[in-house]
Amino acid sequence: MTYETIIVEKDGPLTTITLNRPDRLNAMAPQMADELSEALYDLGDSRAVLITGAGKGFCSGADLAARGERSALNSKGGSHRALQNHYNPAINMVLRAPVPVICAVNGPAAGVGCSLALAGDFVLAGKSAYFLQAFVNIGLVPDGGSTWLLARAIGRARATRMMMLGEKIGADQAEDWGLIYKACEDDALMEEARALAMKLANGPTLAYATMKRNIATALDGSITEVLLAEAEGQRLAGASKDAMEGGMAFLEKRKPAFKGE
């Protein structure tokens, strides 16, 4: 499929998606959100996804100008429609992807761009990158799942600070808070992100997918629900070829060769 606002590249088991509106710091127009959803829907035999931004930014937020007359600034309900029809489905596709998603944040991750980054399973950020919830500055509220993602990642006090004060949180501080997986030197970001993505792409894919579902259950469910989910996940993973390979590799004292099956 041909995309206009993203670049999709496949390298063996890894799919890399690059947000490609560098002149707008990759501000997310509804079209970009839709193309992101489409790319994540059609992963084929990919076993991991790496998301980053072209140029000097990851994603500077929703592109209000791109919505024209349906913009939140000049059309009642325009923002609500855009969220329901475009942005929320894209964030949900990242959260529900059946493979690990790695986000390499190479610059500003603001508004829905912050949501997109934090929806990844692993978030690496260059030292010059930052995370920002600036909605308060224009009298709006965080969206794109930010409230849920921030509160669970860094707790109520820090989530409130980010949302109500609209402060930029740099990569080092984000790592210290547990908001992201790792802060990297800018010139090493993509190398480290790609190495991690390839490692995951060559891992036990079914087990990863089950872990993702169980973590989601743990965030919202009871211990009883988690115990049931873990048992069911273990049943499914245990019947996979990767589990058999892992067991044989352990017995034979060698590195397993997982196939994602």
C-alpha cells in the first residue's frame, strides 16, 4: 500500500514506521492517524514494530490546521469527531498490536504524539527529546489516552503535574520517573532502538502477545482475573513451537531459535 504521511519499511521480521511530515515536526493530521492504523492492521509476518519520526521531531501533536473547518478551534465538536474517528483508533492499534512495539522518540512528543510514544511497549528517547502535555495552555484537556497512560506509568502526582502545569519532561527525567524504558544519546538512538526491536522480532512472538494482554488485564483487573489470564496464556504459549524450541534449547544448553510460531 502507498502512504502519503508515513513511511513503512520491512526488514525481515521487523517493520519500521516513520511519521513523515518533518516540516510540521510530524504533527498528526487525521490522514496520518488513519495510515498508521492501516499499517498496524496489515503487519503480515512482522514480529516487531519500530515507530519513529522523520527529521527533528517525533510528533508535535494533532494537526489542528489540517482539519480545516472541523478543527477544535472553529467547529463545535470537531475535536471530538477527530478523536473518535481517527486518533483514538490509531492509539488503540498500537496498544493492541499482537507484536512488541518500540517507539524511538527523536524529538518533541507532544499532545497525541506523547500518547503515541507512551503507547509503545518500549520507549527510547534521545537526550534532546521531551514529552509534553500542553493542552492546558489553550484551555483543553489531554486526550489520545494520555490520562490513562500517564497515571499508570508515573502515578497521580506526576501525571497531574504534567497535565495541569504543561511542563516539558526531558528524556533523562522521563527515564528517572519510569515513564520510558531508556534515554539515549541522540546519535545512538536509532541504533539502540533498532537493536532492541530486532531482538524482540526474533523472540517468542506468541508469548510476547500473551504478556501484552496479561499486562493490560493487570492494569485494570483483579488478581483473580490476572491469575486466570496467566493460566490461559500459559496454556496457549505452552502449546507453541517456540515453547518446544525453548525447552529443547535449555536442555541442550544452546540459544533458542524462535520462529514466532
